[in-house]
Amino acid sequence: MQKCERSTMEQLLATMSSQKYHPIEDKFTFTIHEEIHNVFKRLSGPILEAIISFKPDVDIELFNTNVTSFARWMSHVVTSDIVRSKNWKEKMHWIRNQGPHSTCWAIAAVELISALRFILGYDTEYTDYSAQFLVDFVNVKRGERKCAETNGNHYCFDYTIAKALEFVVHAGIPEAKDWVYVGCRAPNGPPNYRPQNIPRFYIKSVTKISSIHEALPYLQFHPIGAALAFFEPDYYLIKDGVYRGPVYIESVYKGFHYVNIYAIIEENGETIALVKSSHGERYGDGGYFKVSCDVLMIEVPWEGINAHTHYRQPMRLLSRFSFPTFA
Ligand SMILES: [Zn+2]
């Protein structure tokens, strides 16, 4: 998760054990053809136009949380038998734990490097590469800014898998055993030198894909990185269920959380990505999540309030796909 401060998480967990969340009940569903008048009453022109351009398969559901509204619908993502026959879970080994730090992007990036080097034969044994090297050196100014903003509590910061991988193209990356994960280096910051005397490994380039239809076929070769739309408390409560975004009145969108997709399955006609997260084994199904690929949502903001920039256009729950290449 991008903003996973320890105090916030502990407060949330304390609340979760005593508080019952309220499933969204006042859903308003319609099909575009039959209830077009209701649609016009509830949705503004550009939002409606954006929804229609995505050709929804079935009903559109409009629902309210305590702070905003979303329209949600399904648009099926077709995948091939060969993509659905692959599962890279065992090749990616253990579940990491980012702790109270904003380092999901770094962990996901090195997990990809480790997995792809192993799968493609560049490493004969699975090798763990250093997420800390990325946190320390990929963007020192961002770290300093975060340190100032958090009164010296954090040097970690929000970033993306793709930018982290682009850094590895020219800076290389050491093994994790040579530059050990500590999360972040508050309050003093990282050393002002990069380690010179330990081996570093390079990638050739970074592939970035915005369309889920173009990204998922790469799963026949290896896992791929992605940004997961992070809704709270949904992420914490979903366990082994299928994550389809917000389902509680209390649900709040918190931004992107970077994960790796290791397999695709189809259940009851729905395409579902199996993803590996980095908050230890406590959440999801032992740290793994099932995420619907077919769900699309757009925010329908209340009057006088701006939609989150991520949800001003229809967006799926997984986006910003990327992975390294080596040759
Ligand atoms: Zn931190």
C-alpha cells in the first residue's frame, strides 16, 4: 500500500475487530437501453459518454459510500488458454512484508527481477535482489521531502514499479543480502554514496503497458507488475474472496498499491487475476489476492467535489502494467 503508516494500520485493525462494516445496500442499477431516463437524471453527460464508450456487458450499478459515489459495471477481459494454463506463484517464492513503509513499488520491482531472471535462466538459483537499494537511491529528493513532511518518521515514498525498473537499467541492482531491507532510513536518510564494492545486476529495458488486454498475454512468459486500486477497508477484509473494489458504505479509495500478477483464472465467466502483495501473510489469502479483471468503475462525484484523478475516467482495478526485459 502506498500510505501504510503503522499508526493508521493499527487503528484500523483495532476498529475492524470491534466495528461491523455496512455493505452498500442502496445500489441503483440500470441498463442503458431500458432505463435511459434514470441514467440521465443521475449521470452527467461526459461520465455517461465515458461509460458507454467501454461497452458495458450488463447492468451498471451506481452506489454511494460515505464520501462519494461510483458507477460500476463489468466488461469481460478475454484471455487465452495458454495464459490461463500458467501459474508463476512457486517461482516467486515467499511473501514479503513492507512493514509500515511506502515501499510496495520497490518490493514488487525486485520480485519481478528475481522471478524473471530465474524463469528466463539468467539465475540458476532463485536470487533475492535489493528493494532497499531502490528506496535509498532511486529518488533521494523524494525521500528528503517525505522526511520533512513526516517530521523525520519516514524516508520511504510513493513511486511506481516502472520508474524503479528504469533506474535499474542504468544503476543496476545488488542482491538483497548485500544491501538489506530495513524499510526506510528515517530520520537520517540513506548514505550519500552508492555501494561500489558489491556486484550489481542490470536489466536491458522496461516494458510499460496501459491496456489490460495487451498486458495479460505476457503472463504466458512470466509474471507482470501492476497497480492495484486500493480501497480500504475492502483490501483488509476480502481474504480469499474476489476483490471487486468498494463494497462498504465506509469504503475509501486510497490510491495505487503495486503488486505482481502471477496467474489468471476464469470463475463463473469472470476473468480474475491472482496477485501477490507485500503486507505479509495477514491479508488476503496468506498474502495473495483474487482481483476481478472485468470490473470497471468511474467516480460520480458529489456536487462541489472533484473526483479522484484516477477515477475521472473508467478504470479497472489493475492498471499500469510493467516488467523488465533482459536482452
Ligand atoms: Zn518508511
